[in-house]
Amino acid sequence: MNTTTAATFLGADQLNYLSSQVPFYYTRDSALLNWSPDHYTALAAPVIAYWAFSLFFHILDVSEWKWLDKYRIHTSAEVESRNLVTRTQVVWAVLLQHAIQTGLGLWWIEVAPSGDQVDHVGNMLGLAPYLSSVILGVFGEKFGSQILADKGAHALYTIYWWAIPTAKILLGTFIIDTWQYVLHRAAHTNSFLYRKMHSHHHRLYVPYAYGALYNHPLEGLFIDTLGAFIAEKIGHLSTREAMFLFALATLKTVDDHCGYSLPWDPFQWFTANNADYHDIHHQAIGMKSNFSQPFFVHWDVLLGTRMTRKDIEARRNKPKEKQLKGE
């Protein structure tokens, strides 16, 4: 550990703080599971998350609980009558995508140190010169030096354990959203791509949870798997950060296809891109809209492809308004 660059404002107590304090989410062990290296767990996490979360919604689907009816976007009868593919076909297609995704992941993902194998204190001290330059530049030599002496270690801790990981995860969501928006929109505007590949997914006119990744294998490879790998690479995610992002993207994708507008579902209130929003895209009136997936709607908003339930109602009322004006 090289403390030279930090010695100007980090005393013994602050160095001890950096070496002894870790956030609640951190595990010192070299692997989260003692029977599985982290790079294997990172590949398994999205698959487990997919089927576990899908099972939860499937239980809701078959429960026949009447109190759920007001939250269902479509009736169970619609699922059976409007969809053009059987549930068995959906399961096999998703299993194939997961097999391809995991196989490529074994080739792609790097074996990297985790837990206390990483020199976290050294990494934090590596940030010290940058922190010092910013603080001194903003607050001046005298006041800035006092801030660093009093709170320098706390600032380094917060930046390293919270600000940087959060920024990297947000960057990962932005990359995935951008990648999927571009390819998803292309799959709808290019008749060849739609006819040969993306139409597979739209055989589910009424989506349900475990149909979220019902795709043509090539589409699943390019839109979902490759997009996640690119986000991991560009974002310089650690193995555990990649594990979190992959699982989060999977849970969000399943939730977007779950078929419920649930007020207590955190995935449906932290972003406007939710199950109801994506359901519009699966209906004939919204096929050329709502391409954003899986996290946010900014690309739809910026590029004019967003459609809401109010937009649908307004479009359907236009003929009536014209008729009234004609009379």
C-alpha cells in the first residue's frame, strides 16, 4: 500500500478508518458463495433471478385471487386466446437463450479478484490526489486543507464505496437502454429484421413474466446478451457489480412483461418504463412506439416514440371528433 500521496492530509486515525470501515453490502470473502467463484455466480444470477421472479408472477397468474383482478392488465382468457405460441414453446426458447448466454459468458467474463483480494485501501488512496486537487481548488488552500484533515477519509470512503459504484451501475443501465433502444427500434422499422426475428417475440400479444425473453435466438444474443456484455466492459464493472447489474436488468425485464400494474411493485414506481408502458408496445396500436427497455424512457421521449394510455385514448377519439364536426 502506497500512502505517500495521501500523507499530506490523512493521519493515522483516518488511515485506520479507511482500513476498518466497509459498507453493509460488502463481503470480505473472496467469493459470495463458498462453493462458487464470483464469476460463475455472476453468470448464474440472471438465470436464477429470471425463473424465481417469473415463478412469483406465475403463481399470481394461476391463483384466481379476485383481489388481483383490478391489477391485471389483461384477463387470463386473453392470454390464452390472443397469444400465438404455447407456454411450452416459450419455456424451451428461454432455456435456449439462457444456455447461449451462459456459454458465451463463460468465454467472456474475466476471473478477477474479489473481496479482500482487492487492495481497497490502496485504491482509495489512489483517489486522494484527485480529491485534494478538487477540494483545494474549490475551497482554497487554508479552508480546503482543514476539510481534508477533518473529513478526507470520509470523503474517500463515500466516493469509493458509494459514488463510483452507483455511477458505474447507472452508466451500465444507460448503455443497456441505449443499445436495446437502437436495436429494438431497428427490429421494428426494418421489415426483414421484424419478419425473420423480432416477430417471434410479438407472438405474445399479451405478455407474461416468463415470456420476457421469448425471442429468436439471434435476437436474444444481439439485443440482450451482447448489450449486457458491452455495458460490463465499457462501465469497467467489477465481477460483483456486473452480477448486480445483470440480475437487476433481468428482474426489470421480467417485471415489464408480468402483466400486472401493481402499486406496491418497486420496479413499477421508480421508472415510467413499467409493465403497462411495455404492454402498449405489444398491442397493435403501439407497435411503433415504446421501444425503450428495460430501465428508463428517455430515448422514447427524446426521439418522439413514447405512447401513453392517454395518447391511445386521444387517437381513438379523433374519428369521433371529426364525425361530430362534420355533423
